Amino acid sequence: MALQSGRGVPFEFIEYKLCEKFSCLPSDLENQSWEKIENFLQFIDIENQYQKREERKLENKAKKRLPG
């Protein structure tokens, strides 16, 4: 999921994901600057990229173990 800078994603969805991630209410986000929110989005994107890379490594290892 590409949340970076909110491009192509409705803000309400971004708000939902941030609230879910940080266990907060939308009103809590209102006190944050957009710069800080963008930083969080970038961190989430980096985390997602890392997880995808690790999943691919595991898939490749599993494929190598398959006979045939």
C-alpha cells in the first residue's frame, strides 16, 4: 500500500491507518503538523517495503526447497 505523502489515497483512509497504527483518535492527529504526518507515512512505507522484501526472501527459500 502506497501511503507516501498521501498521493492517490483519500485522506480519510490515511487518517484511519494512522489511528489504527498508533491507537489514537482522529482528534489526536489534528494536533500534529502535516510534516510530522508525512514523516510517519514515509516510515510506514519503508516498513512495508522491508516486510515485502523479507516475504520475497522467504518465498524464494521455500521455492528452492521444493522438489522438481
